[in-house]
Amino acid sequence: MVKGGCHLDGCEFPDAKGDQCDGCGKLVDALMLKDPKCTTCGATPIKKQSEHMFINLTKIQPALEEWVTAAKVKGKWS
């Protein structure tokens, strides 16, 4: 998690989270926080490019249910 000072006008809350400021109650952008720090290691976070995969579970549900049922019988899924 990232914490830092709220960047929104009129709010000086110093401990805003990377997604919401508890001082003003508004959603914030982690990249806009003042002096952002990682709550785990204290390092300044850096912006990185990443790729995401989204799986349409409704579309694969029948095949997934079949696989889970078979895996339970074979002892490979609890």
C-alpha cells in the first residue's frame, strides 16, 4: 500500500492512502500523493507498465465446474 499527503485542494491530510484520503473522504490518485511512501518498506514507489489478463468466468463456468468435479475425485482439488 502507498501512503502520502493528500494532493487535493483544501486538504492537508498527511496520511492519505493510495486510493482514498481519510481526511477529506475523497478518492485520490496514488501517483499524485505528496511524498508517497510504501507502507511495507518505506521506499518511494515508481510507476511501472504492467499487463493484465481478465477471464470471463461466466463463459468458462461449465468447463471449470467439470474440471473441479473431476479433480475432486482424483484427489487433486479439495
